[in-house]
Amino acid sequence: MKNIAAIIPAYNPQQSLITFVHQLLTTTITQIIIVDDGSDAKYKGIFDELKQIDGCQVLHHDFNIGKGGALKTAFAYIQGHRKMFQGVLTVGAHGQHTLQDVKLVLTMTKVFSEGIVLGVRNFHSTDSTFFSYWGNRATTLLFELLYHRKLMDTQTGLRYISINELPWLIKVKGERYDYDTNMLIAALKRKCPIFEVEIGQLRIKKNTIIQYDEVTNAGTIITKMLMNYLKPRI
């Protein structure tokens, strides 16, 4: 069986990312691709430590591009080594996903080996605010209205993607968080299978800033979604 590579877009990560990478390498993941998305100079030591870990590759952007751009950089790298892998798993760098969440999605790839598998978060958790809950509800309802497919968490950053989907995913528009939604829209248009797996609770670490990824402004996401629908960019 081919291996699965984990992709972690990282902007100004905390020291805990190093521990998390070691944990990921205890699973069936054998390669981790971290994209330093133009982090500040004071975080260089963290990336230097990550480079020393066997099975961990660090790619660099000279300046911050955004999550979508970071993912596409990693996808292009994996494309050059595609014979080694059956797929990739995208994971957040700021503690959004637990090892248990990752293992659950990895287990489900044995059932859903093709297409895209989404790790769907529970917005009923104690960390979930009124705005995050209703923001997710609003984006879910609008996505269903526009694209006739109900997806419970269009912004989740924990996703398994089959290696066969990478060539077209690299061409999907969007350099920042809008790429998450654009990916799903493009998948539906291509009739690419999308599966959902319920993972743990929504996690927002107190006194930290999620630079990009799962918790974003619902109003902006909805605006981008409408613009994409009225003037397709994919």
C-alpha cells in the first residue's frame, strides 16, 4: 500500500507544532510537508527544529501568501513524488485537530479511498461561540442552495485528498481561506466524490490567534461564495 503524506500550512506557529509532528509520525503517515507561509523571523528556530525530524520536509514562502497558496505549494511538491503516495491529509498547525481526529479520518480512508474526505467538526462544543455556530449554519445553507449539495462544514481544514485529485486542485482559484470552499465547488463540478466524517469538537485555543483556516468571518465567506457563483472563477 502506498503512503499518505500530511500537509501543514504554517504561519507563525507555536512550539507545540513540533510535538504534534512527532505525534503524527506515530500514525500511518510517513511523510509530513510543512509550508512556512512567510512567517516572522522569530519563528525560524521552530522551522529549523522541524527540519531535523526524519520524515518532515519544510518548504518556504518568502512572504505570506495565504492558506490556499500554501496548500497548492505542497500539492505541487507531492505531485513530483506522486508514485510514493496514495493521498494527502491536510491538517491545521495551531492545535485545531487532535491526534484522535487525524486517526479517525485516516481510518475512514480505508473505506473512502478516492475523492475528498472532510473531517466535520461539532459546532455544539463549549468552545463554539454563537457567531461560529450560526456562521457555519449560514454558510452550509447557502452552499446547499447554490450548489445543491449539503455539506456540514465547508471550512474544515482536516481533509483527506486522493492523489488523483491533485492535478486539478493545483489549478483551483483562491490563495487564502476562500480556497477551502472553491475546492469543494470545483469537486462538485467535476463529480469528484466528497465524503464526510464526524470528528471531535470545534477547538479555539484561548489567547491565541488562528492566522487562517477554520474560524473565519462568515460574512466574508458568504460574499466570496456568492461572487464565485455569480461570476465563476474556477
